[in-house]
Amino acid sequence: MKSRILLLLLLPLVAGLAMDPATKPVERPSPGDVIRLWKDRAPRSTGDKDADIPTITAYLADPAKANGAAVVICPGGGYSGLTMTYEGVDVAKWFNQHGVSAFVLKYRISPYGQPAPLLDGQRAIRLVRLNAKAWGIDYKRIGIMGFSAGGHVASSVGTHWDKYVPGSDDPVLGQSCRPDFMILVYPVITMKDKITHPGSRKVLLGDHPPQKLINLYCNEEQVKDDTPPTFIVASKTDDIVPVKNSELFAAALKSHKVPYEFLELPTGGHGYGMATNDPKLSIWTDKCLEWMDKQGLMKGAK
């Protein structure tokens, strides 16, 4: 039933996407190059200003160090802003040091609500996959990462995906938008009252969303057997996004026998990013790389 509801919600959007002009593969970008997700206006966009144009900023790993893995990074900001530096660019450069290519996603935020951020995340995965060969990326090792509300974007993409859109003239839509792995850092997961981050829910779903829409974006309820392997990190002392969000998602992954690791930090609060100046918190970055290695995502490391 939930999958039918999702299909009904997205069918008119898919039709609109298919009308976009074909997007050709992009030449290998330089570090910091910004790539539009759609050649023309994005679906549901209401203007042509910077805030209306979703993009990815590319940070390809040095070919001498690249291992073939790639990740699309979704910064946080409560769906009202984007922390593009310490939850975006800094993370991308860190991944580059370990041979992983990275793309920082600028998804649409307030006044845009659902489904714009989900569509932007799906499109980013498809676009990277389309260009994987040209960019030195293994198309079977493309993941998504999200911080805070960006974790909701990432977990939405990881639980609401399709293999491809048949019959489209747009080659991007001919690619699967399923991430091969997810990394969720103090993520918003659920839209349930008293557990979610209320600001994120209000922007994404509105003041009085219908129950079926709430259920649709409760990503713990959308986990299936083929949900991508997931690494989760959150703090017990998070008073912005309750750790219950991560616990619910971990439990759902476990019930569906999806490989996952949940690193629950005893302290740390919320919004610490990579926590480079705090060894007790920054341990999550090492644990994340170890998990990726165990999943075979770093197999081409040089």
C-alpha cells in the first residue's frame, strides 16, 4: 500500500521529468565545479534564481589515489538552510584524502517542501551514475550521506528509489537512483510528532500534513529487504534531533536483515560535523571508513 501511495505521488512528477531535454554526460569536472542537476528548470521549481536551481559541487578523488567509490553529501540545515562547508565541502575533501570521490548536493529548501528535496537527491545519484565511467567511478559503489535534515534527504533517497524510468528521452532517468550505501550522521529519520525535528517536518510537510504523507516520509517505515547497507552515527545527548530517530532506523534495518552499523556516541549533542578538534567525537570518521572497507567499498584503494 505504501509503495502504491508513493507511486501515485510521483507519477505526475516522472511525466514532467521525462519532458526535460536529454542531458549528455559531463566532462570530468575540476574540484569545486558546480553542475546543475537539470539542464532546464527543475521539476516543481518556481523560478530561476540560485535557490531554485539544485546542483552538485564535484570533488573527484585524485586518479592516483582514487578507489572508485563515490558519495553524494547532503548537508543539514533543518530544510531551511544548508551548512555547505563543515557538513559538505570539508567532508568531501576528507573523502578525497581516502580515495573517495564526493559531490556536495545543494537541494531545494524552504519555501520548497516535499517532494523537491527527494527529487534532487534521486537526480544527483542518477547523474553521478550516468557519468561514472568518465569520472573514474564504479557505478556499483555510489552512496549517499546526510547530516541532520540532510540525513532525512539521504534516507529518503535510500528508501524511496526506482531502478530507472522506462521510456524516457532523458539518459539521466535511464539510471537507477538507488544508492549502493548510506551514511547517516545525527539524522532526521521520522516525521512522527515528538520524535522528529519539528522545524524540518514543518518545512517539508506543512503545518497540518495528512497522515498518509507523514507515514510516507517516516523513513523507518519505508525500509525494505533491498534498502542499501547503512552506517549511522548519533549522540545520546542530542537535544535537537532525538537519538530515537537513529534507533528506529537501525531497528528497521535489523528487522529486514540489511547490513548496518549504529555508532551511538555517549556525548556530543548535535551538529558537530566531522568534529576534527574533539577526539571523542571524531572517532566516528575512522569507524565510518572501517565500515566502508568491510562493505567492500574501498576495494580499489591505492
